[in-house]
Amino acid sequence: MKPIRVLKSCLKCHGSHANRPEIMKALNKEWNFKENDLIGAVSIAGDNLEIKSSLIEDYVQTMAIYALVGFILLFGLSIIIKNAYHEDENYRKKLEKEVGSHVKTLENQAKLMHHQLFHDSLTGLSNRNQLIEDLSLLFFDGIALVNVDDFKHINDLYGLDAGDEVLISLGGMIKLFAKDYDAKVYKLHADEFAIGLKSIDEDSLEKFVNKLLDELKRFVVITDDDYNIDISATIGAALHEEDLLACADMALKRAKSERISYLLYNPSMKIKKEYAYNIEWTKKLKQAIKDDRIVPFYQGIYRCSDGKLEHYEVLMRCIDEDANPISPIHFLPIAKKNKLYHHLTRIVIEKALKDFANKKASISINLSIIDILDPKIVSFILDKIDSFDDPSRLSFEILESEGIENYQEVFDFIKKLKKRGCKIAIDDFGSGYSSFEHMLNLQVDLLKIDASLVKNIDTNKNARITTHAIVTFAKTIGVKTCAEYVHSETILALLKGMGVDYAQGYHLGKPLPFSKLKEL
């Protein structure tokens, strides 16, 4: 309570301020307070009803004010809370709407991505991903792969747009044809389609394929540029196999290589073994490259006249994990298919030139048409030649059996080698085109007579006649000759008698690593 109210009550009862002693006496008597006890001490105890009433009134008024202020504050706070709730509710609704919109957008994007992932963008047909998924669910008993014959020629002759029109039209035609057989059509890579077939046996599959081939023979695509393009195709199929797609693909590749229009996979084809062999050697080669186990071996080439070493031929070997050298006949064809061949070329050339740097002996390095047609490999070879101490000690053997006469790049490459002082040899001469006139244009230094002629020259009359003709031609144009695969003294003597300049083979010396060479 406020002390001023108490004092006013006391003054009202006991007189004015001038009678302070009396007031204090009265307070002491009625309230039992001493003078100094009044400061800060208020009570409603005592017998004076008026003072009590005044104090209670003052208390009630104060409490009423507190209650009113509290109510006002509570009311204001409730309004604030209510407004905040409404704002939160509006924000929540707005947020829900935005989230719903984003979710819908994401769902549409997911559907679009799913469609793009499982459908071909050009034809709209299901793609390889969808086929693999369907195969995993065992939807089909058989698969037929349809590959357009010579599709690259269509692109080259009519243009890429016409090629796309062919694929779109062909996809629509196959889809319509397959509909009658409850079959599903897929567009795979490039110019290849797949047809998944349910509940079908071998006879029904053959009838299906033959009828489709007949339809394709009559099918003509008329492009926007009014080109009439005939279509033919090769089909490989598989039925009731564990891996239908792989088996059908094997059958298709075999059909292509044998130039037949249709082939059904059969385990007796042993294609799987070939695939397994290829896969195994691919792994071996990659590991051998990683472990630095691709190395050059060197086989001596000797003069027939006196038996002295003329130079070494560089031969590639893969050292297996048991340190045994493996001949390239086992892995080189695979390396050409799996894009490892250029790695092998680089490794062997670099190591051979390093081995024979600043030596007296000459070396001969084999190159294929694949090497010569690759600008990066050509640039690599020329750079290595330019950094070699004596390029005149280098010869390069090019396989005649690869049809080198058809490539302007071969002529250009030979000119660059000749300009640097290198020599050129034609390897396996007599096994391929063997155009004598063409050899004149190439300006080669050496013809290496093919091993198929040399190895039977002592028993095969035709081999002797052909070899003699090659030697005579070479002498006429001033080109040296070398006979490979000399495996006996009898064959060596026959070659000497014919006038062959050089000989090479196990009878004279087997291929050896650089560390075991004696004449350098």
C-alpha cells in the first residue's frame, strides 16, 4: 500500500500536520508503531476501521489495475498469437502449394527421364535398357536381332537424315509386323533392332523370321527427298538360352561373317568359347601392359651368301605370369579388336629404339595398315625416328596381305620414311595382291617372301616356281629378297641356289630378348 494514503487517514483522524507528535502518539497507541517503524512498513492490523478500510480500498484498486493491465496484455498477446497463427497457416498453405507444384514437376521430370532412359529418342521404341530389364523378368522365350545390311552405305549415299528416316520407317514396320505375334520390338544401337517373342518354338521362330525377311524384301522407304531406298537385313536369333541377348548377338555376328540372312544360335557353334577366349586374353593383355610385360624379341636376318648377320627383325612378345614368352599369334588379332593394338605398337617401337640406340646393328620393325592409317601413331613413329641417332639403320616392314595398294596414306607414309633415310620392306610378299607394278610405285628396298611359300619349297613345285618368279622380278628392279621360315639346311640351300639375298628362321636363329643378343 502507498504510505501517503495511511498518513492522510491519520491526519483526517488526528488533526493537521502541525500536530505531528499527536499523530505519532496516536499511531503508536492504535497501531503499535514507533516513529521510525513507519518507513516502508504498512499493515492493516489494528483497531482503526477507517484506516483498514482505506488500506483495503487502496489494495483492491491496485489489484484491479493489475488485473486490467494483465487482461489487456493477455488480450493483446492473444491477438498477436492469433495473427501469427493465421500468418503461419497462410504460409503453410502457400508452402504446401509450392511443394505440391515442385513435387508434380519432379514427377513429370522423373517420368520424362524414365522414358528417355528406356526409349530410343529417334524411333520412340523401347531401347536396350528396357530389353535387359524385360529379359531379367523372363518375359521372353526367344529373341531375334535384326541388323540392316550396309546401313553405312545408306548414310554415305543418301545422307544422315535419310538414314534416320530409314530407321524410323523400319522400326514402325517391324513393330506393326510383330504385333500379330504378340511380340515386342526394341531399338538397339546404330542400325539394330530386337524382337522379344513369347511362347515360341524353333519351327514357329523360323517361320516368323522367314516371313519378316520376305516383308523386308518388299519394304521400300521413300524419304522426304523422294529417294526410294530398298532394305535388306540379317537376323540372328536365340531360343530358350540362359543369356538370350548374348546368344542372339553371337548368332548375328556369325550370320554376318558367313553372309547368310538368318542363323539360330546353337551351342555347337562354340561361339561362347571364342568369346570367353577373347575376354580372357583382353584381361591378360591389359594386365601385361600394366605390368610392363609387353617386350620386343629380336630374330636375326642373315646373308645367304656368307651366313653373316645383316640385321634384326623386331618381334612382339607378351611375357606371361610364369615368365614364358607368348607369340603374338595368340593375342594380336584380339588386340586389334579391343583397341589395345596401338598401345602394343607404341611399347614395342619405343623399347626397340631404346635398345638399339647408339649401336651398330640395324633393326626392322613391323607395321600394319592399322598403324599407318592412324595419324597419332604415324606422328609417334616419325618423332621417334627423328630422335634416333641413325635413321638409316631402321627398316619398316609393311604387310602386303593387307591390301596396301588401296591406300594413298601408305604412299605418303613411305615417302616420309624414305625422306628420313629409312628402308622399306614388304612383308609376306606373295600372299596377297602381289602386284609387281605396284611394288615399283612403292619404291621398296626389300621383299620378304611369304612363309607359306618358303616352308614347303622343298616339297612343293608351285612354291618353288612362285619363289623363283619373285626373286627374278626383284633382281630385275634392283630390290633385295628375304626368305622367312627357313627351318632346315635343305631349304636354305634351295634359297641360295635361287639367288635369295637373305634368310630368316629357326634354323638360323630363334627370337631372343635384347639381353641375350651377341652381335650388336
